[in-house]
Amino acid sequence: MIVGEQKPIKEIMESVAPYKRVLILGCGTCVKTCFAGGEDEVEVLASALRLAFKTKKQRSIEIEELTIERQCENEFIQEAAAGIGRNDVVLSLACGAGVQAMAERFPAAPVLPGVNTTFIGIQDRPGIFSERCSGCGDCGLARFGGICPVTRCSKKLLNGPCGGSQNGKCEVDPSIDCAWHLIIERLTELGQLDNLKTYIPPKNWQTSTSGGPRKLVREDQII
């Protein structure tokens, strides 16, 4: 899932200050799971903003609360149309993709981000999330036993560990596991250690963001 965290209240206040009527728009999937932008977070943020503006004795601000299933899909975006029409600005608690999707769909409405998008990851346990995928566009997880060296190796090494890891920990950050230690352990357990005998050529980073914004076209889904 996409992992993010809500922006500091001070930054959010500064961004919405020029507007009188604000729609706080939540997203009910990824950012809800990581406690950054679901229904509960919309409600808490709305209360915090009302109190903060009142405490500072600034002009009054009207806040409307709404959460849709996903801000990145037109099927759900339309549900926000009426609320957007009633307000001066949209404070989106979606990921960066959701913010941009809303801005494209409603070009006349200012859409502000209320969340900092951080990475694609998993929930280790409640409240703790770890990065697992860099979206490099050329997945090699089959070769590496389901562990991504592009994301989890601090040096992004593709042909084995560096000489600096010790006791299974990363040289760059000893608080994290060495990705290659994990890969070798995993492949040994699976009986697939021979995967590492094949040289892997330098990665073609054109499939990642190095080549500019990417697009996926599924001809079989185009109507």
C-alpha cells in the first residue's frame, strides 16, 4: 500500500488560511490504513483546525468533512463533486496521486495536499510501516526470493552484499537488516541459492522515474 503521514497542523493552517470555506476530503484506502487520511483523521483534523483558528482569533473558517473510497479513481471522485462546489478549496488527505487526480478532475478548484506521501510499504505491526517497493518498473523478486534489493539494500546492490555488513545488519544503518543477508537466508531455505550464480547486468533505470512520468496501457481494458 501507499504509506503517508499527515502534514504538520501549522503547515496545513498556512495553506488553508486564504480560504473561508474548506472541504477536508479523506480517502478510504491506503491512507486510511496508515492513519493519515481516513474518516477518523478527517474528523480529528477538522476539529483541530476549527479550534486552532478560534484560539488564534483569526477570521472564522467553515469546514466540511467528506471521505470517499478512493481519490485516484473517477468512479469514486464524482461523489465529491457537490462538496467541492460548495467550498473554496479542497484539502485532500489522499496520497500525491489522489491529490493530482482531484486537481485534474476539478480544474477550477484549488486542491491542497494534507498528507506527505512517503513510500510503498507494509504494516509490520499497528503503527509501524516499512518500505518494501520503489516502483522501479522491472520487478526481480522472483530471482531474489521475494525480497527487493533495490528498495531494501541501502546501496541498491544487485549482485550480492557489500563488504560492510556485520551480523546480518546494514553497514549504512545498523538498525536495519542487511537485505542481502535476508535474501541469502530466504533462497537457502527455498533451495534456490543457485539463483545468485547468474550475473545480473546493470539495471535499466529507464523503467523507473528516471525516464519521466510513466504510463501503463492495457489494450484489453480500453473501450
